[in-house]
Amino acid sequence: MRIPIPELRICDEPEIVRGHEAEREDVEVVKNTFGLMGWIAVSFAAGFVGSRYLPGSWYASLAKPAWNPPSAVFAPVWSLLYVLMGVAAWLVWRKAGFSGAGVALALFLVQLVLNALWSYLFFGLHRPGSAFLDIVVLWLTIAVVATLFWRVDVRAGALMIPYVLWVGFAACLNLALWRLNTGR
């Protein structure tokens, strides 16, 4: 007569193991969601700071080139760009973190400061020459950030391309406004 001996297992319930995996996945989803919202919020913070300096009557009085876009174009374009920037930074942060992409993410924050500074220089101080210097440095910084982001995640680099193009256009507009209004 044989007596059956139950097989000894450390974990009799596979559902318990799956439960812990599901908890980890839930934590990861929350972390990623808050991370995405945080990077988008940081990007919009630059826009918020910049929006404290409105074009006003000074800007309205400036001579403008024929290719100057209507004022109504700027808010939607910048809103879209801030979302794209935030998503790009989030992709890099999610994939490499600060330890793996610290320089790229730090330069991303630097370019946001330069972005906000432009509005202060141009609209706040009415200094298109100083604003032009800022936007050239901003454009170069964005180009470096886009390249560094591309190396971490191609999607992140691609999301920065519209921003590079728009700021390049804005730099040309800034220069034209400065030249058309020198001595006013």
C-alpha cells in the first residue's frame, strides 16, 4: 500500500503571484500617468510664465513683415507645442530616467527657461535685439535637446521637430521685427 504524499510548494496559489504582478503593473501605470502629466505641466509652466508678458499696444504699433501670422495663430500653436514637448520629455524620462538621460532632461529644462525669458525680453522689456539673442540660443538648445532625445527614443526626437521649426520661424520673425523697428 502506497500513501500519497502531497507535493510541497512554496506558493500553492498562482493567483497570488499574478496579484503581485498586477499590483506592480498598477503602480507602473500610475507612475507613468503622473509622469506624463508632470512633464506636460512643466512644459506649460514656461508658457504660463511667458504669458504674463502680453503683446499689448507696443507690439501693435510695430511695423511687421507681410508674412507675420495673425495673432490668433500663436496660442493654439504654442499649446500644441507644449503638449508635444511634454510627451517627448516623458518618453525620454520613462525610457532612461534622470540617470540615463540627465543631460538631455536638464537641457530640456534650460530651453524652457529660455523660452519663457524670450517673452519677458520681447514683450516685457520691449527689447527685440536681446530677445533675438535669446531665441538664437533657444533654437540651438532645442536642436541639441531634439538630437539627444532622438538617441534615447526616436519618437521623442521626432516630437521635437515641430518645435525646432516653429522657433526657427519665430527667430526669423523676431529678426525682421527688430530690423523693421530699429530706431523707433
